[in-house]
Amino acid sequence: MVRSIDAEVLSAALLTIEDERSWDAQAELTRAISIEEAARALGDPLLIARARLCQANMRMRSGDIAGAAEQIWQVHEWAVSNDARLLLARTHLIWASIHQHLGDSEQALEHALLSVELLDDESTTHMHIWHRTKLADALWSAGSMEAARIRYAQAEELAVLSGSPALLCLLNNHAYAEYDTGNQQRAEEVANRLQRLADERGIPLEPAFLDTVGAIQIGNGRFAEAEATMRLCIERHAEGRHEDADALPEYLLTLAEAQRGLGAFQRAQQSLDECRALCAERDIVDVLVRVHQEQAELHAARGDFAEAFAVHKTFFAEYQKMHSLQREARTRTRQAMFETVEARQEAERFREQARRDPLTGLHNRRHVDEALPVLIETDPALIVALIDLDHFKQVNDRLSHSAGDQVLIMVAALLADGVAAGCPEGFAARMGGEEFLIVLPGTTPGRAFTLLDDIRRTIREHDWRDLTHGLPVTVSIGVAAAADVPAATQPALLSTADSRLYAAKHAGRDRVVSAASRGYASAA
């Protein structure tokens, strides 16, 4: 009982990270790591995967895109293998954000679409709202604003009906998207809804939301209102509840733009100087580049065109430098992501190679020992067949071991082709030497006998002259069905198939023996 309660407590703690906004990504990362440790102590793989996905999200928000990508691969694979639909939906949402950071709008949109398609009745209300919001963001970023508006509207309707606190955030995103695409009237309409809603709910607008409102007011030429909005924004930021390194410089820059529009050049210069100092102190390159641009605009507004031109040249040089650095950073991140994927794929290749027979390419005994018990446990209509080459020693003794290897390779290919054609969900394996195994899930005994006898005939009738110079190549096959043994286990099934293989050999070889055959197949 304690174990169940502990799991519920951990799940609830994870939900607060998954479905609630936080301004402190590092603190949430630490908390998610602690929850993962507790989940490991419980032995709960779903909680472990959820905790690791929260970590990937917080790493991404902290700027560690490569670290986030590395973790998210592992979570994604577990979610796919275990059909964890909700976890998979959350995974694709974070993938979308990662690709957005990398400037890959197409991939971001693809993952955002998947994150919505995977939603179902078990998804939280926040997921239904926020995943649609982020899909709208991805559509806007990809240049499909009309489609984005549809998703913003869907998310808004859900948020209004549920009274979700996410409504303010999604309205902010929508307003900024309209502003960014030059739709000033629409942007102001959405911003007005945002402000009215905040007033109705008695919720002070966050500084970031006020910055959006201020930018829209500037775009519509309402500079005095924008200055008042930005002063309120900076006051609320000073309360210390919404801190990001680049937040205050961003707000000061918007304030300077409003003051320039008002013609309050001295106030604008003071705001710009304060912004520049913070950018230098905190090494915020992208905002500093825009400071140079705004400084050139301010010089031009004062009639100092020579100064404006000089600063504009500085802006242009720094702009190109910034984009070069961003390209390098994206390249490093993409390389790290590629290496992560490459290492995973390489590990998968090694894993697959370890479960393949190097001579024939069929599955080997190791794969059989892993796959067969699972099939026996889950499939009451399972059939297994042991196949052995007849008089194979003659091939090795009278020809060569090299010729024998070529015969084994060809027999393996014929077995694989026969299984693929007759039972695509089945497989063939080499058990060792000249002995093979065929596994046929969901197959009736009669159908299995027909399929296996067709394979036997195909091997006998194959043109072996170039390889064996007249020596015949035939196989004997012993078949066992899960229903043939009192308790279906791997040893019991293989033992039954082996005894019937022995019976086929004793009866003259080149035949199939099974309970369904009621005797021996003709060798004709």
C-alpha cells in the first residue's frame, strides 16, 4: 500500500512540472532528477521515463539543446516500445521546441502535429490546450498564420470552458504572432482580450505579457500608452518572481522604442544605455545587436545622421557576427544530436548483429531464447518446427566445408523466403550446425504442415548442381504446436519437435512429421 501511495505522490509531483509553468528551469531540473531517483527506488519505469522527459524539457529551456535531445531519444524509444501514448505526446511537444530553437520550422511543425494527434480522453486539460497552442506557434513560425489562428481559437475555447490559467499565456502567444506577421489590428484585438481577462480574473499581467502589449502599442503608434505599459512591466519584473537573464534588457529596449516614438530622446537614451550595460554584463549578444539598431534609429530621429550611419554599420557587423555564431552553435548542437542518434543506431546494429548467425544471416539461438518464451506465453496458436539437413556430412566430406557453407547459406535463404511468403510474422533461425528452427505465430496445425511441406519440396527441387555436383540436398522436419504439450514451455516445445524430427529421420528422411500429419509426408 505504501508503494502505491508513494507512486501516486511522485506522479502528482511530476504533473506539476508537466502541466504548470515555472520560471526556474534549473530548480525544476533538480526536482525532476530527485523524482527520477525516487521512481527508480520504486522500480516504476513509467515514472522514470516521465521524470527524464521533464529533465529534457528543463535542459532545453536552460539552453542545453544537445543534452535535451540525448535524453529525449531514450524517453521516446521507451514510450514507443511500451505504447505510452500520453508520454509520447509530451515527447513530441518538446521535440517541436528543440527544432524551433534550431531554426528548423518544418521539423518543429511535424512534431507539433504529432503531439496533438496523440491526444485522447486520458490527456490532461492542460495538454489539450497547450499542445494546440504550441501547434499554432509552430504554424505561425512556418508562415501559416491562417492555420495558426484556427488552432489558437481551438485552444482558447477549451481554456475558456475549463477556466484554465493557460488562457493568458496562449492569448499572449497569439497576440505576438499577429504582431510579428504585421497584423497590427488583429494583434491589438487579441491583446485587449488578454488585458480584459486579466482584469476580470484579478490577475496582474506578467512582465513578458506586458512587453507584448507594449510592442503592439508601439506598432499602432500609441507611444504614450506603450511607455506607461513598459514602466509597469519593469516594476513587476523588479518584484523578482519572473526572472530570466535577458528579460529586463528586452523590456528596457521596448521602453526605449516607445520613448523614441514619443520624441522623448533623452529618456530613450537613458533606457538604451541601461539596456546596453546589462547586455554587456550578462553577455546577451542578440539583444545587444538590437540595441545597436535602436541606437542608430535614435540618432536618426534626433537628426544625427552621421552618427546614425556609423552606428548602423556597427549594427550590421554585429548582426552578421551574431548570425555566424548562431549558425556555429546550431551546427554544434545538430552534430551532438547526430552523434547521439548515430551512437544509438550503432548500438542497435551491434545488438542485432549479436542476435544473427554470421554465416547465414538468420536469427541465432540467442534471439530464439529471447523471443520464443514471449511468444509461447502470449500465443496459444504457436507452431515451432526443427529442420535438419539430411546426410549433410557427405557434402562436407566429399566436397568441402566451403561447399557445405554455401549449401547452408542457400537453405537458410529458402527457409527465410518460405516463412516470409507463408507467415510474415514468423521467423527462421539457425540453431547450430545444420539444424534450423522455424517459428510460426498464430498458425493452425494444418496450415503449418502445408507451409512446411512446401518449404521441404522447394529445398529438394532447388537446382543444387553447381554447388553439390549431383549430391541431393533434402531436409527432415519435426513440428510441435503449443497445444501438443501439457504445459507450453520452450524446452517442452523444442523437445516435442525434436522427437518428431527424429521420427522423420527414422522413417526415411525428406519429410515432415507433426501431430496434424497423421503419419509422414510423402518424400515424392
